[in-house]
Amino acid sequence: MRLFGRAVVSVFACLLAFSLPGPATASPGCECATPSIDRLQQWIASGEGTTVPATGSLLVRERDRYAAKVTFLNAEWHVVVVWLGNQFEAQADLAKSSGFWMTYSATDDLYVQLRPASHWSGGDKWLTLVPSTGGKRVTKFFSFSPAQWTFLPELGKPSYSFASALAEARGFVFVGKTPNKLDFRGLRIDGYRPPCL
């Protein structure tokens, strides 16, 4: 009975952690059975742009947790993908979410695109700046207020609204055109708890 009680408390604590506002990341006990950061299991180097690693998962073990690490090389567009539902076919309705907390370090500026299921491909996406931290780890809130999201003329203007992107969010795509060393330690979306696969 004592073990069962502990399990119930652990599950309740995990649910509470994802329902409360704020930057705290999930405890190791809240994570998925396979490598994840705040229950996000798919952190992928897409093969677009010269990166290390070139393709595949970015997740590496850091003590009792995982980090997603990637290095952008050369002055060219680089692409890193995070599937919000942990599989390509999944999508999340973030229309009522205020935004997300991210714990990361970056040696240069980059952008994060919010890519909807109906307009996944191409560079013409709504995006917001992810500022350089000078290589120091920080935790920053990124609002889903439409005023905080724009597009780059070089990549094209989206043919759909930002509100529709929030309603059918398939993934975050991190893009940058300069050399950069990135280390992600947390990504928690207000009001959304990713399903483990």
C-alpha cells in the first residue's frame, strides 16, 4: 500500500508541475521512460545546414536528466525540430496558452518558428527571436502574444494567421543563419503536458 501511495503522490506531483505557471522544469520522475526534456522526446537535427550532430537526436545524458545539444557551423540556415506531441502526426491546441518557458544557452541569436500541421513545410512561418545568452544558461519566457511574433522577409510571409498556428501546433523549429553553440535544458509550455510515447 505504501508503494502505491507513493506512486499516486508522484503522478499528482507531475500533473501539478505541468499545470502551474512558472519556469520550473519537470522532475526526473515526471519525465518519459525514454530520453526527454519536460516530456518532449523528439529534439532532432534535420540535416538542413551544417550541424553537429548532423542528423538525429540531440538528447544527451546529463547526470539524472537530459540536455539537447547542437552546434551550428558556417553562415547558412540551420534547422532543429521539436515535435510537440512527440510524433510528426500529432498536434497541440495552444490557443489558450500564454507562452512557454525555456532554459537554454546560445552563443548567438536565433529564431524559433511555430509550425502548424497544415503548413509544416517551408520557411514562411511565424517566429520570434531567441536571443543570445553569451553562452550562459538562462531561463526566459516567450509569450504567445501575436505582437511578439513576426516573420523574416527572406523566408517569406506566412499565408495563415498566427492564431491558426497556435490552434494546430505541430512543432517548434529552431532556425539560425550564424555559427552557434546551443544547449537546451528546459521547455515547458503553459497549459500543455506532452504525451509520452
